[in-house]
Amino acid sequence: MKLFKFLIVFLALIFQTCLSQPEKINGVSFVASRESIDHAHVKPVVNVNANYAAIMPFGFIRNLEHPEIVFNTQRQWFGETTAGAKQYVEVLQQMHIKIMIKPQIWIWHGEFTGYLEMASEADWKTLENSYSKFILEYAQLAHEVNAELFCIGTELEKFIENRPDYWRNLIAEIKKTYKGKLTYAANWDEFKRTPFWDELDFIGIDAYFPVSDSKTPTVAEATAGWKTHKPVIEQVSNTFNKPILFTEFGYRSVDYSGKEPWKSDRNMGHVNLDAQTNTTKALLETFWNEDWFAGGFIWKWFVNHEAVGGVNNAQFTPQNKPVEAVLRKHYSDFK
């Protein structure tokens, strides 16, 4: 009888634990390469306990005033094209990884997409037509491969601010083709002003919030840094009754990693693995337990796992760095 009671209590505790740690979107931003992929390229994604991958085909714009997007050409890397994105998705799905299709724009010389703004009505119309062709191409792909998520754009604040009616009409057009869940990847300082969250399923944020001015932030310092931002994020979630999704999150393994996390300057080359590990751990611990938080996609994960990252790498990737073990453990708790 005592053994029976013990088993009941034990099972109840397990059940309670499962309830308190629901499955989250444990994602990686899967970077396109020149080549096709196979199961060996996906195995490290499985090993880090990810259950989602963001596939990111690219379109290219000449400059911030240029209205035409070039995409799906033979001059691009295979993984940046429609055929390449489809091949990546199919291999990932074979390994039971769910998919977000996240088409992105690259402006030459790395200009920030949030500043994309036309000078005339004619150019705005050209940009709208070009963007519609671009995004609907990949909405069709998302439909064909049964992707769980589709991201309608990334960090395009000025475009949205100037042309809100276009974006609402675009969302309606996307929904005619793609029947899955929708999000938009707003920059960390943009999401409060995005006007169409009511039309989407997730409030998407590229979560490069400043959390610490320290050279090597401790977990406690980085956690304290979230006290300014977290209530605002939760408030927006409550206002629209939509879950928050970090469409991108992550830190470089450099000094002052939490000060301006969006920076990717080449001259920031002093490797600081502890800074990356501590800021990442603070973010994961701050958000993954919240019921209004859906999960996120770490920036960024490269195809050739054994050849990238490492303890001498100062870039965003967690691969082959101490933070990879932190991510693996945390993702395993929310599978």
C-alpha cells in the first residue's frame, strides 16, 4: 500500500513537472550555404535538442533607396534560393525538425534594412510589387513543404511605417496561399510600434536588447538588465493576446557582449566566451518558463558544424563553444 501511494505521488510530481515546462520552440537559425545538405549536417541540430530550424532564403537590394529585389537567381548560394530552401527543409523534416521559412533582405554593404525607404510614390509601388513577388514565392514554398511557421519579413520598420495598408493587404494575400502560423521579425526597438500584430499568430522579436555594460557580464547582471525590457514585452503580448517569439536571439563571444548585441563589427575581435555564455544563459532563464513566451531561434547555426565556431571565434554562433552546452541543456528541458 505504501509503495502504491509512493508511486502515485511520484507520477503526480512528474506530471506537474511536465505541466510546468511545456514544449517550446527551441530553434536554430540555419544559415544557407553553397551546397545541398544531408543528414550529417542536421545531426548537430538534433544533438543540441533543437526542434525547429529557421530556413532563410535571401533577396538582395542595391541600396536603401533602390526599389527592386533580386532573388532566386543562379548567382546566389544554393541555400539562398527556392530550390535550396526546399532541399534544406526536406532533409530537416526527415530528421523530425519543424520549420520556419524566414525570407530575408540583404542590402549591399550591410546597410540596415530598417532604414529602407523610398523617395517617391512610384518607387514605393515598385518596391511593393517586388516585395510581394519575393515573399509570395516563399509563402508558396511554405505551403508546399507544410512548414509550421512563416515569417513575412525581417526588420523593415520604415517600410512598414510608411506603407501600413500595403502590409495588411500583403498578409491577406499570404493567407490565401499559406494556412500555417504567421509572424514578423521586428527589431528589438521596433516591435512596440508594429501595427499588424492582430493579423499574425506570434509577436516576433529579434531580441538584441541591451542588458549590460560590463566587459564580462555575470548571469545576475544580465538577468537584472532584462528587468527594463521584460515587462514591456509581456505588456505587448497581453495587449494583442499573442505569444512572443524571439525570431532571433543570441550574443557574440566578445567583450561587452550585452551592451549592443546587434553589432557585428569586424573590429570587435577580442574573444570572450564567458560573456556569451552568461548573457545567453540569462536570456534563456528569463523567458523560457513564461507561459506567454513561445520560444526562439538562436543566431546563427552553420551547416558544417565541425568546421565553424570554436573557442577562438568571436562571432554569434554557439557552435563548438561553451554556450552550446548551455543551449543543449536548456533546450532538453523544454522539448
